[in-house]
Amino acid sequence: MAIRTIVKHPDPILREKAAVVTKFNANLHKLLDDMAETMYDADGVGLAAPQVGVSKRVIVMDCGEGLIEVVNPEIIAYEGEQFDYPEGCLSIPGLRGDVRRHKWIKLRGQDRYGNVFELEADDLLSRCAQHEIDHLNGILFIDIADRVYPISQEEEGE
């Protein structure tokens, strides 16, 4: 495993629609391993492949319940709305935003071996999954936030 450089806004790869993964091989496994290590090293809760310079539909998340890897994720159902958690992004350091997200989602994706699975998520995991899937479609939280603001010195030190 290796820590990769996190791509920063306004790098154009962050605006691309990522390609569907069709090969479930050692290269994909290394990408997933590297993404997880990079996310943990940066104290993030989610990371999308474009954020490490790879335009593929791959995300990793850990909102406190263990690592979740999703290849080719898609939201297939959703309910409710949440607007009570400031959102940030490893690719846009120094900013937070108020973004309306679905409170609950069901997502379908594939694991590192190509097996299809479904996952239900609410609250922070739901928000994180939606944020990372947006990355795969070239959408950044600053594009859809009701309000964007700088992180305070206190927050930065957390």
C-alpha cells in the first residue's frame, strides 16, 4: 500500500465523469488499498478515485464503523433530507459548506472482486456516500452548497 497525493481543486480531473470499472484485478485492489491508506492518513471519512488522480468509479468510506469499498456505486433509493452537518472535502482544504443531502439512501455497487451488493446508509454515512458519488460525476460540494465558508482556526486544529 502507498499513500497517494490528493488532487486539489481546481485540477480538471475533479470535473470529469469517471469511467465505469470493468476489470476487477490486482490494479483495482492496489487502488482500493492505496485510497484507504490515503484517506486514513488525511483523517478523512471518504475518498473518491478522482481525488487521487484516477478517473474511475471507485470510492472508499469509513464513518466509524469500518472500511467500506464500493466500485461503480449508484444510489437506487432515497428518503428524507438532512442539512445539519457542515461538509468539507480533502480536495478543497480550508472550506466547509452547508449542503442538503438525503437522510437515507440505498446504494448498489460492486466489491473489489466484482460481486454486486446493496448497502443502506443514513446520517453521516449517507452524506459521505452522496458526496463521494458526486465526485465520480464531476460535482464538488462547493457547486451545490447553500453556503460556503472558511474553516475557523479552532476547527482546523481538531
